[in-house]
Amino acid sequence: MAVVRSIIEQLKIYKSKYPILALTGPRQSGKTTLLRALFPDYTYLSLENPDLRTFAENDPNGFFDKYSQFCIFDEVQRVPQLFSYLQTIVDEKKIMGQFILSGSQNFHLIKNITQSLAGRVALFKLFPFDFTELHAANLMEDDYVKMLLRGFYPAIYDRDIPSQIFYSNYIQTYVERDITELVSIRDIRTFRTFLTLCASRAGQLLNLNSLAKDCGITQPTAKAWISLLESSYILFLVQPYYKYFDKRVIKSPKLYFYDTGLLCHLLKIKDSKQIKFNSYKGNLFENMIVAEYIKQNYHQNKMEEFWFWRDSGGHEVDLIRQDDDLLNVIEIKSTKTITSDLFKEMNYFEALAKSEIKSKTLIYAGDDNQKRTNASVLSWNQLK
């Protein structure tokens, strides 16, 4: 059964409000498939094609004479000079939905959009499948461990590719290629080590000095490589919420991977038993849930912001989501048994924030949703 992507409705809405739509996201997340199916009347052009790329680079005026409107330009960041021409064309013609841009290198795409197309483009991000999409297609498993291990990339579901095969190829074919195109990396083995070390720190505070030391690289190099992995949609950082309440609040971000299948592959976790008895189990579950919030936020175009909170005394709230001026506090636990201890960190934070708390939610590995006196309990697979 085909998976209907949640982002479709938002793309349809904003196609009539902006002259350009831009869709970015990791490679193999389904961008091309989605755009070609959703906009069949548009001419599709991939600038990965060397002939088209040469045409666009050497004769941009002739290129736009031929492809003047209602075109999808895929991997458009490969010909950055096109963006200035696009600005002139859409300003003159003022046609809504005139062009659709797509790309997988966020750094270059966003840079060119910011410089040339600000105010003219509606920007969207498409990630691997989220829970709501898989539920609608009856592809969700009851066991979170199976979902976590399998991962969420479309090809795994559409073509029934074993996860280990997919992710091994994905790293070699896409991750290493994109990174080496963005920056010169002399020793790809060192970069692979760095990527694995990042995986071992998923769901933890980012300590660049420790990461650099363990990898045998400099701290500035580690910082640059983290930025590259963010730009390639491999990992993301959640920043701390440090309004509360004194200098003891931790100000380092936490590191997460967008896809837990890739994360498990990097950690050499190949089956469910390895997860159930793995010291990373809690971190893997937390990573899956935090990534799910991020994916749904982008797919549904909610424009929400997320943080975590921790102080030097060890008190921590896993995720904070702002709703207007109020805070939704979220605790994530990989247990199936609900005990009073699971609420204590949220209660501690609530005592500090007081009237600024809108809701408290415990997300756990069990199946039943509950409404407690001072918090909601939500099963992991009911996250919407």
C-alpha cells in the first residue's frame, strides 16, 4: 500500500500563495517521487543530469527560454547561478506556483534561497516516513523495537529492502558523497569513525572536545563536521531551554539522528535482542520519539520550536514544546511500566515554571493511554 505523505496538503495550499515552492530533505526521503506524483503537469528536470546541468550553466538565458514556467528543478543547488535568474523571472511574471525547487544539500540550497529568493519562496522539508503516515498505510508495528531497528526510509517499505543492506549502501552512496562534495576530507575512514562516535552519543549532550579527542581530530574540525551532518539531514541538535532559572542550567545542545535505522546500523545493532539488552536502549527510544516530533512538525508545517532542559544537579526534562507563551513538557521513557518516579522530573520543572506550564506528557513504551491527575500518559505509537 502506498504511503500518503502528510506534507501534501501544505504544498497544495502554498502553491497558490508563492511563485516558488522549495522542498528539501535527506536523500532518499521521497522528494522526487512526491513532487512528480503531486504535480504531473510540471516539467521535471534533474540537474544531476550532466547535459542539463551544462545547458543551465553555460546558457542560462536559453535554458529559461525553454523551461520558463511550471517546472520542477531537482538538485537545483548544483547550479547556483540559476537562483538570480529565478528571482528576475518570478518578479516579472508574478505567477504563483511557477517553479518548484528540490534539493538534498540544505547548506547550499538555503544559502542561495536566502540570498536571492527571500520572500518569493515557501520552504518545506520532507523526511523519512513519520508515524502518522505509516499508521494510515497500516505499516506500523506494535513493537517499537522493530520500528526503531527497521528505520523509516521509504525504500525499505516500498521495495522491501533489508535495513542493513539499505543503510550500508546509503552511507557509501549518499552520506560520504555529499560530505566530500561539501568539504575536502582526506581520510574517509576518520570521517566514518566520527559518524560512529556521533551515533554513540545520540540522546546525549554534545561535547565537542570529547568527540574530537576520541576521533583524533581538532575541535574546530569536529564542529565543522557536525554542521555538515546537520546540512545533510543526518543528525540534528536540540538546544537547551535556559530561561530557568540560574547559572546552573546546562547550555550544551543534545545530539539526535533523524533516522533510528541509520543510528542502529552505525552502532552495529542488527536485531531486537541487541536493543532490549543494550545500554543505549533508553537513548534509542528517546531519539526515535524526539525525531518523530521533529518530522511531524515539518511534515505538517506547524512551525513549532523544541528544547530540552537540564541543570547541573542532574534534573532534566527531555523535550519542551512551546505553544504561544506556554510550555508543553514531555518526558520520554522506554519502560512499559508506569510508576510515580516517571513524573518527578516534570513535576520538578513545573515547580520552577509554575503558571507557564500548559501540559505535561509522559511518552512510554507501553500500549495504553492514560489521563492522570496532573499529566497525560501517551503510548509511543499514538504520537500525533
